[in-house]
Amino acid sequence: MGLSFVTEPVSVSTPATSANLGPGFDSLGLALTLHDDLTARVTGDSFTVTVRGEGADDLPADESHLVFRAMLATFDELGERPAGVALECVNRIPQARGLGSSSAAIVGGVQLARGLVRDGLRLLDDAAALRIAARIEGHPDNVAPCLLGGFTVAWTEESGGRAVRLTPAEGVHPTVFVPAERGYTATARAALPSEVPHADAAFNAGRAALLTHALTKDPSLLFPATEDRLHQGYRSAGMPGTASLVAALRAAGVAAVVSGAGPTVLALTEVPGDFQPGAHWHSEVLGVDDAGACVKGGMVEHAERGPVAAGRTS
């Protein structure tokens, strides 16, 4: 017997994310309180999309839209596609700035597809949803916090992407500094060497472990915990403004890092009120999003999350 699709609209709010967080290259991520809002309903014959806000003039309006691509991959995993879907996107996450806009689209598509299928959240659990999202994105460090909320540690096994969710401590105070210009992950990755010194790898292993403790238990250690030797230095020539701002914030005692592949800068501790980033930067104080991308409407509400990958959630 085939799938049954709900007739009611289904919505999901997908948080922005910051990956790497300094030393946690391709593994650590944080969900932030800046969201894209997506709504979809099953229709009779075609896939249509309306986009408002970020990317409204640039994003495709057909099945090549990234949300649709993720929806179709999820429908295929579940075993059947609907004849059509009408999608509405209200985008607030800056595009190509290192705040996980593509991961928000991918996770949003996965969640919408689960919600549009009757009993879809049971038929495809969070662990399977994460694997689909990570397969589309290519790595799980952004999709994990977007799906699960909070602070996540993600990794990849033969079966695909996996993650555990941890709850950040009260003293974590994210601020983002977003420039006008865009940056692209492929360009940023191209700047990375194929090999790094063993001492640098050992340095980052220690700092990443410390960062997990600092983010969840002792934010007073965030400054040393956010030091990095694996990627930020190599990328600085391609993003001199980002590198300068990170250096200026750290000189002021702020635990600042490049957000994802940049060019956005993320501060994890409070920024002095008199700090001036410069005219080319828009700053915004955000919180940590605890819920992740939860499905609403249709026949379901997102259930209480259980363990997603290994160990226990906190």
C-alpha cells in the first residue's frame, strides 16, 4: 500500500547555524535564533515555490530549488512522491555568509516531506533524517544543529552522518557580524592544504575537546577553547576583512571565530559595548536555538527528541 499524504499545510522553522566554532572543523555546530520559515502543501500536478526575503531574486522557482531537492530525496526514501507541492519560503538567514543557509534549506525540505506524509515522523526517524540531510549537504556539521537544535557534535560513518546534541551553558552569548559580500564554501575549502603538521592536529584535538566542556559547562574557558590552527589561518588571505575582525575581537578578549566557511564572524562571549566592527559589518545579538527544525501542522507535531545517534542527549 502506498503512502498517504496529508491535505493540510505543514510548516517548519529552520535555524541558522554556525559550524566549526574555531577548532571543531567539520564536526561542531551551534543552532542560532535566526530562522527561515517554510510552508508546504500537497497539490495535484506541479512543484511551485514562492520566496520572500533573502535570495528572493536569485533562487530557482522550480524543482531545482534546494528545499525541493531535499523534499524529493526524502519522499524517495519514504517510497513515493506526491504529484505536486506548493512551497512558500520566508528567508531571513543570509545566503552564502557562513550561517548555514543551505543546511537550513536542506533540513527544511527533509522535515516538510516527513510532515506531509501521514505518520512520516515515525516512518523516518530523526537519525534517518540526519543521514539524508548530511548526504545532500556533503557533511553533517551544519545540518545536525539545524535539525536538532542546541550544540551538536557530528561525525560520519559508513552508514552516513550521525550526531549527538548537547545543551549549551547559560553563559554562551552569540553575536554574529555579517558582511555585505558573500563567501562560498568551495572557495574556502580550496584554500586548505591536503596535509597539516601533526602538532597543529594535536593542538586542535585538545581545543575541540576543551570547547565541548566550555560550551556546556564552563563558558569562562571559551576564549582559549576557540583557538584554531587547522583552517582559519589558511583561509585568511581570501577573507582579510574577516581575519582582521576576528583578530580585533580576540584582542578585546572576545571568543571570536570564523562562522563556518565565512565570511561571517561569530562571537561566543559578550562583545564590549564600545567595540566598533566597521561600516561594512552588520552585527546582531542572537540566542541559541534549543528546538531545531520542528514540524508543525498537518497531522503531527514534533515529538520530544530521544537519542539521535549514540549516547544520550542532554
